[in-house]
Amino acid sequence: MSEEPVIRIRRPRRSAAAIQQLVGEFAESGLGPSEFCRSRGMALNTLKRYLKRHGEAGKREPGYGGLVAVELAAVNPARRQAGESGLAVVVGSGHRIEVGAGFDAPTLARLLSVLERL
């Protein structure tokens, strides 16, 4: 019996930018890894590899993932009397994220996800 040779088709490699976009789309999709991969026609292990190399963990620099010193600012008495409570984060580069009382946590999570990719 003669066996026919198996022909494997190799897809072109994705660029780093394409991988980063795919990782971002997965993060924003709300789908589980298996569901996302089925919808894109890709292997689950491929997504896992992309997440490991280009995802949140891949962007951390040495020392970044540990504890970070923070400074608590004094509460403005006028705001305290008005019952207003909020949160402001200022990073070393001077960028500021501020949310007021009753902020939408899912929206803030999406914003942080986008900022982490910058």
C-alpha cells in the first residue's frame, strides 16, 4: 500500500502588532479562551502563547509586578461635607485618572486595559 504524503499548510506568522491587537480583542470580547479561539479559527494553545508573551504579563518590566509605594492625599473638607467620595491616581509620567462616587467599574476596567497596551 502506498501512503499519500501529508501536506501541511503553514500560515504566515502574525506580526507583533497583529498579535497585540488579537490579545486586546480577546480581553474586550468577554468570551472564554475556547469560545474566542473557535470564533477566530485558531488553536487554544496559540492564544495562550500570545497571552503569555504579549499579554498583561509580557508587558511588565522587572519590579513592576510587585508592591508600589503610594502617597495618600488629604481629603478636601468641602468634598467630605458634600458626601462626595472619589479616587484619583497619578502615575509617574504625570497622567491622572480620576473617578467620582458611583463610578462605573466595568468602564474603568476597560479603560485600564487600553492604557496598559500603550
